[in-house]
Amino acid sequence: MRLFDVYPLFNIEPVKAEGSYLWDKNGIKYLDLYGGHAVISIGHSHPHYVKLLSEQLSKIGFYSNSVKIPLQEELANKLGELSGYNNYQLFLCNSGAEANENAMKLASFHNGRKKIIAFSKSFHGRTSAAVAATDDPAIVAPLNKTDNILILPFNDAAALEEEMKKNDIAAVIIEGIQGVGGVNIPSDEFLRHIKIFCDKYGALMIADEVQSGYGRSGKFFAHQYSGVQPHIITIAKGMGNGFPVAGVLIHPDIQPRHSLLGTTFGGNYLACTAAIAVLDVIKKEDLIQNAWVVGNYMMEQLRKIKAIKAVRGLGLMIGFDLEGPCAEIRKQLLNEHHIFTGASSNKNNIRILPALNLKKEEVDLFINSLNKVLTATLVK
Ligand SMILES: Cc1ncc(COP(=O)(O)O)c(C=O)c1O
């Protein structure tokens, strides 16, 4: 059998990883400034994570959600404490798309409405409602096209209120910081307006923190800079440091009932253990603060480089734009300097999404290599 060829691949085969580094099968060491799409939050193969997961695997790895799994409560408590959302409820699932799909479904169940508002350049995943709420027609199959999802301009409160006045919107979904769209930060004012309009017109606000959450922005959630408390928050990526686990944080006024939502694998022993280990390390090693300090340091260094037109970000979720397409620059960083970076839907943009325990020395190494690549490319 052949693999279904949907991923363009680098010709690199990693066999080992530790902290912010990967090693390929030829022993070449790479600096990982992308964390496999913002997934590696506490660093590759963190000893606490490896220990907890290995111990759990030798006890019990899986049973269904028809039995008591106290690890789920431990995870919910630790997540509530670290995120500041102690009074919210947690639904566990397996991926970012699934978290968003359940969030939108829940909003629709809650208020009986069926329309969702999302914003330009959004990315919410590839399942049916999630992909329809994603502003990329190339990945929306005819089956998923629906009039129930409206894509409105980003950061435009007036356009939003115009639509919400019709009183038929179930939910407004917005990323804490747009990732795939090129690291675009919603203004605090816009986020506050979304919450105000949702409360006024009977809709729910969903913050998609799948990429921007889990301490990456220098706060547990990026939307917390605005002071707004969304009704629903979705999480995935950094939550399991590579183990598939995701969640939906749900306002206490939204009532559950049996069978309203469900999943076979969600909240299994290994997923909970991975997520608990991540929270333990984030807390013990003060990684949210590190993300803030090292992220600011990286942005300061990037802003000194003349060839860089714009730098956007919060903490260690950083994007910068060059004058033209940056595919070649990223290729050289990878092949000649052995540094992984990320692309976005904006061809001129490079995304930096490293582990939250990245060190300033590693930033220096990157800036030095980036300067060399940019100089060589601009001189050519
Ligand atoms: C903001 C956001 N939401 C949702 C998703 C989808 O997550 P997953 O690929 O785990 O389904 C992504 C993935 O890139 C994302 O960046």
C-alpha cells in the first residue's frame, strides 16, 4: 500500500529529539523553531513527560468513557488552576478540528441557532463545520460548503454588529492569534466587542486557542490580554506536547446532558497523562514567563534586521514578513543552517513557534543564521 500523498515533505528523517533540537538519521542536529506546527510546548522528550507516560503505559493505556478515569479530573483541576478558568467545564477530545467542531455544535445546541461567524484568514481545522469556518476555499469540499457560516472582515466591529443584529447567530469563532493566516493579532477592542455583541444578541463567543494557547503567547491564553472571557475555549496542539489530545473549555452556564457530545478516544489515560505532564512542567519551569521574555527578545532582534518589513507576535508565537516570498530563505535556513521554521498562508511570512523553554542563546543562533541567509540572498 502507498501513502496518500497529501503532504509536501522535507528530505529529512528525524530519529531523535531533545529540548529544542532534533537529530536526523545521519546525525545532523537541527534547531526546532517550529515545534511541529506549535505542538512541542515543553520541549522534545522532556524527562518528566517521558517518565509519566512510560509509567502510565505499563499500568493501563486505554479504556472507554464508560468508566471512571480520575486522571481526567486531575487534568481538569490543573488546567483550571493554570489557565484561570477554574469554574469552566472540560470536554476532552483528540484534535484541534474536533475541539472546534464540538464547540460550534455545542453553541448551536445551546441556543438552537445554526449560523456561525468566522473571520478572514481564519483557520479552524478540516472537519465539516471547522473547515467551513476556515477562510480557504481550496480545502472546503462541496459537501462542507454551507450558508450557515459567514466569513466577515477581521478586526471590523461595525461589520460584525451589522450581521449580529439579525439575532440568528449561534456563535462567533476567532483564533486567539491567527496562526495559519500569518500571525495576525485581533485587537483587544475587537475581542471585547465580540463578547459584548454575543451577550447582547444571544450568541456564544468561541476562542480558538488551539495554536495560540497553552502559554505560547506569554499568558495562558492569548485572548487573556483583552480581559475578555469567551463562553467556549478550544485547545489542542501544545496540550499534549505531541500526544494527540484536545479539549473544549465550557462556561458554567452551558448545561451538559448525557450523549450531547462524545468520542471514543477522548480523555484516555495516556492523553490525560501527557496533558498533566505538560501542565506540571509549564508550572514548575515557569514556561509562560519564559515564552514572554524570550519571545520579546527574539522580536527585538528581528526588528533590527532591515530586510524584515514587519514583525508580529506575542510571546513565542511570532511571524515576520519579508519583501517577497520566503520559501527560499526557509529552505536555506533548513538545509544550510539546520533550523526548522514555519510558513503560513502569506507567502512573504515566516512563522516561529518553538518550544516554550527556548533559550536566548538559541535565538542568537537563529538571528545569526538568518542574517547570513538574508545577506547572501539579497547580494545574489
Ligand atoms: C487555530 C487552529 N485551529 C484548529 C486547528 C486544527 O487542529 P488539528 O490539526 O489538530 O485538527 C489548527 C491547526 O493548525 C489551528 O492552527
